[in-house]
Amino acid sequence: MHYADGRSTACEDVLPSQVAGCTDLNTTAFLYRVFRAEDPDLVVFTGDNIYGADSTDAAKSMDAAIAPAIDMKLPWAAVIGNHDQEGTLSREGVMRHLVGMKNTLASFNPEGIEIDGYGNYNLEVSGVEGTSMDEKSVLNLYFLDSGDYSTVPSINGYGWIKASQQVWFQQTSSSLQAKYMNKNPKQKEPAPGLVFFHIPLPEFSSFTASNFTGVKQEGISSASINSGFFASMVEAGDVRAAFVGHDHINDFCGKLSGIQLCYAGGFGYHAYGKAGWSRRARVLSVQLEKTDSGEWRGVKSIKTWKRLDDKHLSTIDSEVLWNRGSNGRRGKNPDGS
Amino acid sequence: MHYADGRSTACEDVLPSQVAGCTDLNTTAFLYRVFRAEDPDLVVFTGDNIYGADSTDAAKSMDAAIAPAIDMKLPWAAVIGNHDQEGTLSREGVMRHLVGMKNTLASFNPEGIEIDGYGNYNLEVSGVEGTSMDEKSVLNLYFLDSGDYSTVPSINGYGWIKASQQVWFQQTSSSLQAKYMNKNPKQKEPAPGLVFFHIPLPEFSSFTASNFTGVKQEGISSASINSGFFASMVEAGDVRAAFVGHDHINDFCGKLSGIQLCYAGGFGYHAYGKAGWSRRARVLSVQLEKTDSGEWRGVKSIKTWKRLDDKHLSTIDSEVLWNRGSNGRRGKNPDGS
């Protein structure tokens, strides 16, 4: 969102006809539009939620940025990017502020272990109440802090997800998989996992126009070093897609080694973009399997599309990100048979 | 070394004139030659010490392979490669056998933590006895198991160093650095670290002929995924060089982000190679600083060269891998001032 001071903060990279009166409030208005159209069960803010350097008061800026979700009583989660801490709050301070806000499902960090960064946590989505799945997490959401900038003198550029975070992620995934698959009713493959963080991984550079959906209009601004989080996700075995922010005018999803690597595309108006290329939001939709006897079971598919902040709030690039059995790990059919 | 059954195991890729009578015993003879010429304080075997598939008895093969070091009473360390476990011992079994052998400084794994692989350990080299450095480790050696093959269905090829190993490595490095730098006499930069494992990192592909010393005669057979160990070494801040085996006819060292990435080049005769291109061994030489008053202090430089198994046991590609102050981390001069 790159939110700053609200009404007094001008838009960047909009058409000449849109400049007059365009402010952070356009970002706010776009949030309300998408929320009303999609009625989401969860909102995820993928970092650079505020643009700290232009925010007079980082806490107030964050409150204003997130306000529409709270106002509409939507549960929400957030990770931090590389600009959130550039104002009156440190990275730690920004994350502490976020976890104290209303309706948030975000956490500061896991308890009892030492870990790099701020805002590494996971959320479990239970199966339907009253079914055999109601004590299982049928969908796992992982949130990680991908840092801001390198602190190693010999390495320039952006930050990265550290080994300590990867071990936490893998242990969490492994324990969730064991619970899901071993306990009654036993499941044949893990519940799908979705991962959210701010800075794209170097592996986002693996795609060409022929093997992704969406556009790539700028370079992949990943860290200049590969810290191995893609490998950790692949090893974990349950991750079906990862979602990042950071690059405003890339908005693609591409699949590598069974994992969809996705951008949303830029959302905020006080952020670089491309005049005439609408601000956008990625939407995820998760479907449950229903047995012949009518009982809801685990997740069978995950779909995505983007909403554009244009006249019709256009829906574009609809696609299936994952279907049960589609990764060939356990050779199931898309219908779960 | 790719050792198999000894006298009955033929050489690979030698000149027609060398084929007759060439066996694993040529590998043994080369070990003795190098040991006599260099009189090393420590020998490091960097994996594929035996070629399990051709070894009738893996334990006996390992005993025979390492025998010259034991015979000459040289302390030695080892990591395992991707071929050691192809015989009658598992990876765990091979490492357990190694740590039970005479004169070894190898360990099975760190105590008290869960870690991937077999043979992750470190060695400390104390400063000169009777000096102010005699309770400090002035040189740190790290040994890791880089695995054998991917066990993830969607990833082909070789194994990799996992996040759990990287966290152990970073914690070990961090604790060694704290001891070295904070305790009397305080030191301005960490003691140099050297890392040994079998499979090259993807970053070994970063070099062109213009920025390495040695040769690159085949592709870099790293894992097909980047698990981030290079990033972990750079983050740690004390590592000056990493040494691998695996590719027999690459023998270069190249420097990336302050770390020398080095091959030795193939040593063993029952291993692919290049006929007419001598088998070789990398030698490391570490120099201590001496103060004006004649007291030995920490390490001031690390040099390397290779010995060829030719008529004169030729020394080639001598170079300085690291000089105190040369990485610009703390802006010291090469003389330590």
C-alpha cells in the first residue's frame, strides 16, 4: 500500500488526468472496493504496508492503512517489507504495533525459540465444524519476514529469509503434516500450505513469458544472494504457492518444482507504478472437497485472480494454482480419488 | 579417492602407457608421496573417500583408503560424499565407521541438537602454547555433510546442505567469534574459518576463466536447487574459504563476496579423470602473525597450492587465499596494523 500521511500524500505514476486529488485515500478507497466485491474471509498485507520515509507518524500511518479491514470487521494478517520501518518505528516497533491492532491474526514471532526477523508466524484453517476434519488444519498459512536490506558488507541489496527462520518454518510444516496425515482420519497427502512474505526469491527469475500468467515489466528485485528458502519450501513438501509484494509492476504467477511463485502487483497509489496500468490486488479462493455422502473434507483446489482498480473492478488472470493430486507426489486424481 | 578393493581395482582415465598395473594402490602411493613431501599437520578427506558400489566391504575399503594417514600418524578428518554409502554401509554407517578409526578428528554430529546428515562438526586450532593466544582458537575448521542425492520428488540431482545444518554452523561460528573477539586479549576481527564438504555450491558457477586460479574442465555438479549455504557462510562473517571435492577435473579457487571457493581436483585413480592430466591434492598453509616483541599471535595469512602426482610431484597454482585485513571488513592493513 505504501501508505504515508493520507489526504496530504500524493499519488505516483498515474495518468495526467488522474493526478488532481489523487492521494493515499485512493488506496483506502480501493481497499473498500475490493473488500465489498470479494467479501474475503482473510486479508493479507504483504509488506510495505506503509511508506515509512513519508509518514509523519508510522503508527498512525499504519492505523490508517489497515483501517478499512478493521472497519469492515475482516480478520487480517500482515508481514513487513523494506519500507515499513523507515519512519518513526523500527522493524521491531512496526511489527509490535501491527500485532496490537484490532482483528489481526498476525503474531510477533514464535515463542520459545530464537529466530531472525519480526513477524514469523503461521495460521491454521480448521476443517468444517461437525465433520471428521474439524480438529485438523486443512489449509496452512505461513508468514515470514524477508528483511529489508543486507547487513553484510560484502553483499549489497535487499534482505533475505535466514536459516533460523527456515528451520522454524520446516519444523512447523513437519509437525502440521504429521498431525494432518497420521491422526484420525488419516490423510494421504499434506494439507496445502501457502506462504506470504515481502521480497521475491531469486527463483522468481526462472520464468519466461511462456510459463507464467500475468506480466513481468521490471526486473526481479530479490536479494543478491540466495538464502535457500525456495529449497526449504520444496523440501517441506506441503507448500503449493508463495506470495510476495515488493515489485509493483510484476504481477505474475509461475510454477517451479511444484510451487506457484506469485506476485500480486502494486496496490498503493503512493508507490511507483505504471501510469495507465491499474493498481491491483490478488485474490485467493480455496475449495473444499465434498464426499459422495455430502461431508466436507480437506482442500481440493486453490484458485486465484486479480482485481483491478478500474471502472468495473475488472477480474483478470483467473487460474487454478493447485488441484489435489496435481503435483504427482502421491498420484491422486484431481477429484481426490 | 574413490577407493574400492585395492590391488584388484583398476584405474580409470589414465594414459594407455599407465593402464598396466594401475590400481587403487596408485591412490595409496600418491597419498604417501604427498604426506612425505608436505608433512601435513592435518589431512582432510573431502568425500567419495571410497567408491561404495565397487567395494566388496565398505569398512575394509575405508580402512585401506585412509591407511596411509594412520600409518604415518597424521591426524585426519573426513566428510562423506555421494558414493561412500553405495556399498555395504549406509551413510550413517560410513560416518560411524570413520569416527571409530585411529587418529581421526572427525565427529559424527554435534551433541544435543537435531541436525540433517552425518559428519557435521568443527575443529578448533589453538594459538601457540605459552602465549596470550593459547586459550583461543586461532583457526576454525567446519565440516558438513552435503548429502548425496535429492530425496524430493520434484527436484533431481545431488543433495544439499539443509537449514538445520546451517543454523548449527552459524551458531557455532557466532560462539567462536564471540570467544575470540571478546575475551582477553580482545581481537579486532574473527579468527579465519575454513569449511569442508563434498558437493560444490551453485555459486561455484559464478566464475569465468578470468577470475579464478586453476582450471574448469567440466560443469559444476552442484545441487539443482540453492539451499543457501553460501549465504549462511557470508552472513557468518568468519569464513575465508570453502573446499569441496565431487568434480574431478575442476581444480580452481575463485573468490566471491570475500570467500574463496575451491576445488582440489581429483585425487583417486579409480575415478573418472582426464588421461594425461595428473591426479592432484590441494595443500593449505596457514601463517601466524608475530609481534615485534617476538610473540606468536593469530593467523595472518592462508596460502594454497596443489601437488600433482607426476614425476616431480610438481607444485602448481600457488596463491594467497586470505590475508588479514584483505576483506575490508574492519579496514586493517595486511600487516595487521
